[in-house]
Amino acid sequence: MQAKTFHTALLTGNEAIAAGAYKAGVRVATGYPGTPSSEILPYLARFNNAIVNWSINEKTALEIAIGASIGYKRSMFTTKHVGLNVASDPFMTLALTGVRGGIVIITADDPAMHSSQNEQDNRFYSKFAKVPMFEPSDSNECFKFTDEAFEVSESFDTPVIIRMTTRISHSKSVVHIEPVYLPNMNLNSENKNNSYLKEKIYIKDIEKFVMAPVYARKRHKIAIERLKKLQEFSNNSGINRIEYNSLDFGIITSGVSYQYVKEIAPFASVLKLSFSYPVPDLLIKEFVKRVKSVIIVEELEPFIQNEISSIGINLKGKEIFNRFGELTPDMVKEGLINAGFIKKYDNKSSGKLLSKGGLSELDNLLKKLPQRLPALCSGCPHTSIFYALKKLKVPVMGDIGCYTLGALPPLNAMDSCISMGLAFGAAQGLSLSNSSPKKIAGIMGDSTFFHSGITSLIDAKYNNACFTAIILDNSTTAMTGGQDHPGTGKNLSPGQVMSNKIDIKRVVEGIGIDEIYTIDPYDYNAVYKTLKKALSSKNLNVIITKRPCILYPVKIDLGKKFKILEGCNGCGLCMQTGCPSILNSGKFLDNNKPVPFIDSSCIGCSICKDICVFNFIEEIKS
Ligand code: SF4
Ligand code: SF4
């Protein structure tokens, strides 16, 4: 037998998930972009044998994966944590039907909310749905566990969750991988190793896939029985492992916390949970019996702690560590000091000593940097809308995208941002409350409109609502890095699935809305006049702004620069746009007002020129 050639590759967790899915023979992979999960599908699309596409939203993405599984194909669905809420309806019942081809669900959680509206801990979904879960601690495990997860899915007839977090998704670490599973070494080859690539003829099985009560009741019992078998697997598969060291100190941990524990307390015995639901009850009992003092280190909620408590073992965890935000090595160290595992200046522990107040050197350095709020890019086409909305002083129900930054100073032009696709529903609800003397505006981007804004706009027309719906069409999903959506007419696997371009205006017309305005957001005067007109009309109306994002899919350079002329009276209107190219020069006029200036990052959108009512901004002529 020929020995396999292994290669070491430095991959992010997301790339390693894609490589693992390719190795497992995944045939259909779907998802909706969401940080920190967005890079998995584009990486997988670099291989040749899977159909990899963005879907309109997470629910649809999972539904497609389910259909592929019913057709005996391995399928994968990727999402950020909140996206699983959107897909939770099919997910909860998929847990009852089980699978044919394996289904792996990647949920990438975002502790500390680096780019999210909440920090829900999706490990609870696995318990809620009675679905097994892997938690990798590095990229090598991402690769191995994804392959393994498909096996578990088919062996136990269940979907499987792989729970990532931002640090695991985006950190690079070494993966031991055969070159054939790396896309750049595999440009024109098919993965022929996997038996799951063989075609099977579809047959009907209504007892398994029609969840009418008569069959669903039976399937629920099967799902409960399945959990017992999964717990045996959790105890015996070797995926969960004990690393014995000192028998005085023991730590039960999972995910990225495992890395911090190994760095800070290399002397401690560790029970590493990689298959963390259902928990390995026998392994836990063995560990607790042998090690004198055991605590739990986990990020966010006391998930492991609760599971261990449910088997009658009470250990400390959240009494020592935060229930919010990310853990860091310094926080783990501080917790272990508080738990009496290490002394403050103990040489046995590694990691830098904490400075006063528990802050790391990095924290201290970060504190010294000037504070700056996030802002729209220079020349972002959303700028003019928010500037005009602020002037018109109307309540604005907002949504999730780059444009959420319109809520922050100096624009201050958004009143709510709660979940994807909420804006039009909330605008309808607020208008029904009759609490605002002014007409309400709802605002969302093109990708969000397709994701879940369409349904609430249909509802608004159906229920005769009266508000102004604004769709900011910049022809991309900008916030997550410029992914395609139905309005772009492109997708990740264009050779395998033809994409069609869906026209937003025609969708709105199809709903039966007659008052529709399409405007160029770089024409500030038209933006202001149109908003004013739409907001004084007694109809449900729609404004579509059309201008591509300046960063995606290609960086736009309009080839123009603007400057502020001598004589500027320091009124500050241009600075109220929030354009990062307009800065305070540090000089002051006689009236003590600061003099603005425009730096070389200006892309020449001309919005500030239109806003300066005194005509002190003009294009630089070369
Ligand atoms: S990435 Fe695009 S949409 Fe986002 S702020 Fe920049 S220009 Fe605006
Ligand atoms: S023209 Fe004005 S608003 Fe546009 S990028 Fe330049 S400075 Fe910013």
C-alpha cells in the first residue's frame, strides 16, 4: 500500500472547514454571508466537485441542504450564530426527520459581538434540538471534525452542528492535510475517494420525511433514543479526551478556551470536550474522581457547567469567569488565580503577568489610542440619505448592514436596528402606534431586502400600511465583504448553477406598490427633494437608491478630488456628513470655529460639495 503524503498548510478555521467538507465529499453547500462564517463557502467554491452557493437567507439555505440530503447527497449549511435563528424552523424539525446524505451545520458564534447584534451561545441549539455538536479548538480540528461530522451525521441519522467562534474561524494554524484537499493544488481534479459521490436513485419515505403528527411523534421518540447512542459515542470515540497532568488541578474546557488553558496552566489536567453535546458523562465522572479540584473554563453561557450539573456533579465555572464577552489568556489567568489554581506570581504558569487592574499590556496600549467611532467609507453612497433623513427629522426604523453606521454621530439618523429584515415591519408597527406626528421611514440594503425585507413589504401593502420604505441598492452585501445576492445576478458556482439577476424595482412593482422613486445617492439635492416628497405622501411608497459600494466588488476611484476654499466660515455642515476624508485642520477662524480640510482619501463623490450651501467646496482641477 502506498503511504499517504501529508502536507502542512497554514489555514484559517473557516478554510479548514471547507477543506474538511471537500474531503468528506460534500455535494451541496449553502449559506448566507455573516461574520465570522463568510469565508467558508468562497473557499469551498475553489474546489471543483461541489455546488456552492449563497442563498437568499439562512432558512432557504438550510432547506436546500435538506433537499440535497433527501437526495442522498452530503450537504453543508454555513451561518453566523444569529442566522441559525432564521433557519431554526426547518432546523428543529430536521432534528426529527434525520438525514439521508449527511448534513453538517456550521454555526459561527461571535462572543464579544465584534460584528453582531447579540452574543447568543448557539451550543444551546444543539441541546434544544437534540442534535450532536463538535467544538474545534484549532484549524486542524476544523478540518478533521468536519470530515468526521459527516460520518456521525449518516451513522446516527442526524444533522450535526459544528460550533465555531470568531477566534477559531479567523485564526490561522497548522493543518495536517493531504495536498489533494487543498484547492490551489487541486484546481482541475475531482475528489474521487468518497463513496458518497456515487449516484443513488431517489425513493419516497413519508414516515421519515413527512412530519405530520402521526409520523412526527414516532420520529421524536427516535431522536430521544438517538441521544443515548450519541452519548456512548461521546464517551468512547476518543474525540473527547483527558490529558492527565497534576492530579490536584483539573479543568474541563472546549473550543478556543482550551488554547488559553494550555497556555496558562500547562501543569493542570484537562478534559477537552470536542464533541461537547451530548457530554461524555462517564469521562467526566472519571476525571472528577481522579482529579482533586476541578473547574470549568468556557466562554459565554454555562453550557458545559449546566450539562455536568445535570449528571449530578456541581463544579465551579461561571462563578469565576464572565458570562459575556470573549475570554482571553489574561482573563483565564486571573480566573485561575481566583480559583486558587495558581498564585499571582507563579512560575509554573505561563503567559505575561497581569498589570494592575487585570489589564494586559495590549489592553493598556489600546487604551492609549485615540477613540474613534466607526464610520461609513469616504464616498459611501449611503451618506447622503442619512444626512437628508437627519435634516428631515423623521423616525427611521433601520436594519443590519454597513448602513447601520447611519445611527452613529454625526449622522444620528437611525432609531432602531434589531435584526435582519426588521426595518419595514417595525416601520409599519410604529406607524400603527400613531405616536409619531411625522411619517415613518424604514431603511435597509439590497441584500437585506432579499434576505427578509420582501415579506414585510408585501405585508405592508397587504395591510394598507403607510410609511416610506428606502432600499439602499449598492449591488453587494458590503458589510460581510462584498458577497453576491439575487440582485447581482452572480453566485459562487456560476459554472454549475446559472444565476439570474432579480430586479428590485420589478419586485416592488409586482407587490403592487405604485409610488416608486429611483435615485442616484450622489445627487444630494435629488435625494433631499425625493425624500421630502415621499415622506409627505399619504401612500406606502418606496425609494430605491442605486450606486455601487465604493469597495466591492471593485474599489472605485472616480478620478476626482475636492477641496475647501479660502473663506469657509466653519459652519461644519460638511463635517456632519461623517465622511472620513473631511477632517479638522486644527486651525480656527476668528469666531473660534474649526476650519475643515479634505485629505487625499477623498474619492470625489461630490456629496459634500452639494451640502455646502455657501459653495466653499469645489473640485480640484489639475
Ligand atoms: S463598504 Fe461600501 S457600503 Fe460599506 S461603508 Fe464602505 S462604501 Fe459604504
Ligand atoms: S467629495 Fe466630499 S463627501 Fe465625497 S469623498 Fe470627497 S470629501 Fe468625502
